Amino acid sequence: MDRTATIPVIEFSGEDIKNGRSSSSPDQRWKALCSKVREACESHGCFLLMRYDKIPTSLCEDMLVGIKSLFDLPEETKTKYQNPKPYRSYQGKCPVVPLHESFGIDDATRLEAARDFTHLMWPQGNPTFCEILNMMSTKMLELSFMILEMIFESFDIEEKKYEALVRDSVSFLRVMKYKVPTSKDQNLGLVAHTDKNAITILCQNEVQGLEIVTKEGHWEQVVVPKDALVVIVGDALK
């Protein structure tokens, strides 16, 4: 693939966020930021998020280290995690996407749920992983709600309607691993798809691999800078 995507880059500086959300009459910088988020979602369906200090680099790095230790567990341990809900459970060794492994972890924002998952994977205990899993899930959920709030505000939608959406929302954290392909013919990490939810926030390591399709039907690679998050609009917002 020779085409590189050019997608919007938006900075969430601390002052713009604080001054906008904490005031009964948001300032112009907050309103401009809300409009910028909406425009990026409408034009590209995604954007790169920079300078969001509530999810520090150290937390992302700790999460990636924890994910590696999770996928390094024996196959019989990983397959213990089963959930009847769609897109949850452990997924691996699929002949269609043999490079892909993932866990869809429900309600990891609740400490009890994070502990249950951690104990299933590490019966002897792994409090460090549990804490990081819970914290990362919580921070990601807070960010997704704020982005939804910004989109709603850009349309001048009443706050009570946004609050109802938040109250009725569910979330889960998906952790994924893509193995190194053994041949040029085996380089598909995941089949082409759209996300069914409202907002996806992607935190990846420094190995590039994300691809998107443009409105013109061209596949392009997204180069994600270090310390950036990728925000992707799901089907629920279309």
C-alpha cells in the first residue's frame, strides 16, 4: 500500500478542556474545539488526538506491557475467558485472520470486573495489571463521553439528552495482538469492517498497521505518531 492517509489532527489542551466544561457559559475556544471535532468526524470519520494529558504516555506504555504479558499466557488459560455477548470473550486461532488475537473485556471500568478478569488469567494474582486495566478503561470511557458531549454541543442538542445517552451507555475494552506474518501472502490482520458502537478510541504501540478506506473508495495507511490516540466514529453515530 503506497497511499498514506491525511486525517485531521486535534489537540485537547488542558486549558481549553477545563475552561469549556467547567463553565455554565463555555468560552469560544471550547466551542471552536467542539466544532473542529464534529467537522473531523463528518469529513473523515476519524482524527488523531494529541496532547490529552489525562491519559499520560506512561499509562499507555504500562498498558501495552500488561497486554504483552496477557497474550504470553498459555492458550488454555486465555480460552477460559468466555462471554455470551457478541465481540467479547477470547478470540484466537481463526483461519480467516490467523494473525489476530483479542479479548473483549466487559465493564473493566468497575474494579470488581477488572479483578475478576485478572484473577481468571492469573489465579495467583496480578494487582499491577488489574490496576492498570481498570484505570485505562476508566480514562478511555471518560474521553469517549467527552467527545460525544462535544459532538452534541456542536449541534446545540440539549444537555439532558446527552446525559440520557451516557446513562444508558455500555462500554468494553478490547485488547488486540497481531502476530508477525510468516509470508507476504499472510499479512491481513483483520478483515475490512466498521465498528458498531458510537466511538472507538485506539491506543497502539509504535508498529504501524491501521488502514482506512476513503469516501472515494481508496485504502490508505494511517501513520499514528507516538503519544497520539486515534478516535474513530462508529456506526451508531452515522
